[in-house]
Amino acid sequence: MAKDRSFATKTAKAEGGKDSCPVCGDAYAYLRHISTAKSAKTDAWKANRKMVRVCGCNQKEIYG
Ligand SMILES: [Zn+2]
């Protein structure tokens, strides 16, 4: 049945979108980690932004 199928797809999508660590089961917290680096060419500081996923496995490393 088409209705059943669409419902199943929705459910699967919702579960797939849940971002949690397969190791500790914690939901990931996203942290914007900004590090600054000086460019050798232009002699200007630039910020490198990257998203870091934090869960029970690495929160000690991240938060100290
Ligand atoms: Zn984890």
C-alpha cells in the first residue's frame, strides 16, 4: 500500500537524521571550533572554522 510505504520512508528518514554516536550512544553536540592561523603569503590572520561533533567519547578532549 502506498500509504504504508510513505509512512515507512518517513520513519526511516527520521531515524537516519538522528545524529548519535554508535559507540557511546550520545547524541552529538555540534561545536564550532575556530582556530586562527597566520598565512605565510599574505601575513594576515585567518580563522579556520570547522564543526566538531562532540559525544561522550571525545568531550573530555574537547572541553578539557
Ligand atoms: Zn561517542
